Amino acid sequence: MKNLNQSLLKILTFVSLVFLAIPLSIYGLWISVSDTGATPNESTAIFNSYFPEFLQGRWDITILSILLGLAAFILSAFCLKLSRKTWRILNFTILIISSLLLLLNVFSMM
């Protein structure tokens, strides 16, 4: 039973990594688009062109990033019960990065 629980926690750690990778890639895309030298309105239009129509609202991408970052944070906090040190370091790193992204997203909404 303990091996099954450990395996489930490892799977959840990888799921939290995937959940964290999406907001990170969204911010990477925003940084690369804003570095093109276009005006802010043009940069926003270029950035929105990468997403489907239903995600092109004012806060849609930010809310998606917040939800995925929050899911990564919760899953990673739950997976801190793993016994090996490498898994705990990975989960702690996910916690730190996801909390920073959450703060950045909330700050950008102000």
C-alpha cells in the first residue's frame, strides 16, 4: 500500500510540473513578444494571436495562469510527503516558482 501511495505522489509531482510549465511558457512567450520592439498594442495583438479565440479576453490568459499555478502549488504541497530528498527538493522548487508566478499574476491584474 505504501508503494502505491509513493507512486501516486510521484505521478502527481509530474502533473504539477506540467501545470507549472504552462504558465511559465505563457510568460516566456510574453517576454519574447514584448522584445520585438513593437508598440504595446501591437505586442498585445501578436501575443493574443497565439491563443484561440476563447482565450483572447482581457483576463482569460491571466486567470488560466493563476488556476494552473494554484493547481501546481496545491499538488506540490501535497507531494512533499515523498520520502526521498530529490523528490522533496523538486516539489519545494515547484512550490517556490508557482508561488512567485501566482504573485506576479495577481500583481499584473491590479
